[in-house]
Amino acid sequence: MSREIGAFKEKTVGCLLVSGLVVTVTSLGLLWIFSVAGIYRGTYTRKPITNEITDAGTLNLAPLAILGIAVGVGLMFGGLGYAFYTMSRQHKGPRRTVSNFRVLARYCYDRTMQLITAEWDIDVADRPKFYVRGMFEDGVVGEFETTIEVYYQAGEGMTGEAEIQGKWLGRFVPYIGLPPSS
């Protein structure tokens, strides 16, 4: 379920950015068309003696195009704001202890998001980030960022007690022998 929520949030941010860009570019094109057509209309509808414009034509629609530009830019900034808000809150929330947490995979990425496959490359990697994918007792799979100590503590296939806060795995204590009965 949490994976579906994450995908929904990513899709929402992407749709806001793309729709804001489309609305802005379309409104800019319409503003140019309305302005050029309105200037031509105003030029040939002037009174001969006073040079007063009698009809501005489509230039009257230029404020509507400016409003479209503002809405498009607002959509883009809204999408970026929502993305930054979501990212700043992903490790927040109540701290909870989960029993029978099964580690499915663990992996590490460097600063350029290149997967580090050899453990000896972790020491020389530029700002590595550590992730653990695990399954809860009810079958829900989650992906959590963690520290290097917890990364080495959580071996693939191990079952243990995990301390989770948002998308952060703060502690993993593996069960030795048979896991306690639930």
C-alpha cells in the first residue's frame, strides 16, 4: 500500500509539472497571437483624423492569456513545492518497532545514483546512500533508507526486529535461531 501511495505522489508531481508547462507554453502562444492580431486590427480600424483606435479586436483577450501563464507557472511551482514538502517529511512520523521483519534485499547507491555491487567499493564511494527492502509480517513490502551500520547488520534473508520511522530504518536486530512465535 505504501508503494502505491509513493507512486501516486510521484505521478501527481509529474502531472503538475507537465500540465503547468503545457498551459504556460500554450498561453504564451495565445498571448502572441492575440497581441499581433489585436495590433493589426487596431491599426486598420483607426479614425482618419484623430488616429483613435475604434476596435482592439483580439487584443482584448490578452489578459486571459496572461492569466493562463500565471496559472501554468503556479501549477509548476505547486508541483515543486509538493515534491519538496513530501521529501522533507518522508523520514518523519511516529517511531514504531516491528517484529518479524524479513530483509529481502539491501543495496547501496553513490552520489550519481550508480548501484554499488561490491562491498569493498562502498569505502571509496562518494556519499553512498544505503537502502534495505523488507517485508512486514502481513506481507507488505517496504523500502527504507538507513545508515551503514544498519545496512551491514541487516543481511539478506534475515528476520528480526526493526525500528522504523517514516521511510527510515533506524535499527535492525536479527533473531538468532528460531524467531519468536507471534
